[in-house]
Amino acid sequence: MSEAESAPTRKRVYRCSFCGKSQEEVATLVAGPGVFICDECVQLSQAIIARKAADREAPDGLLPDNAPTEKLLTTLAGYNGAFDWVDTAMQDLVDILREREVSWATIGQALAVSRQAAWKRFG
């Protein structure tokens, strides 16, 4: 058995970029360029889009300054942990790129940082 065959492979866990649920917690997880969205968030966004279309006559009704306090608190709670999810997703992408032998210089260029900074953060 070769070294590559005997080395344990880490199972990647992908999460919805919006709600944070993993692929094991939802029926479908759709991948986009650097993001994922689950079927539940798609349904929720469809309802929001339908409501928005119905409310076109109410100008600026959804601006944060005019939103009810409860809506702002709910939105804030939804953002909680988003940086952790994004950081985990970025680490997974970098891991895949490194497995493909993409250089730290190229990864750093994609992130608009030096190769050393990319390595320090993800290496």
C-alpha cells in the first residue's frame, strides 16, 4: 500500500454560507463561486423576493434605519458566526489548492496578500 493510499483523508464539511448548516443537515447544498446555499435558504430567499416584489410601492421600507428593532436583532443574530464559516470555507479552498500543488505565491495573489501572509494564515 502506498503512502497516499494509507494516509487518512479528511472529509470536508461544506456549510451553507447563509445559515451555516452542513451538507449533512440539509437536503441539498448548491455550490457557487466561493459560496454555498442550502435548499432551505433558497426557499426563504424566494419568499423574501416575492414579498419585496409585492412591497415595491413602499419606498425605503427595508432600509436598516427604518427597520423594526426586532428585525435588526434577528438579522444581527443571523450574522453571528459568519466570519468563522467564511474562514473555514477559505481554509478548505486553500487546502484543495495546496493538494493540487498551487503555490503560496499564486494563492497570495488571489487574496491580494504576499505569499508569506497567505502561508501564515492558512499554512
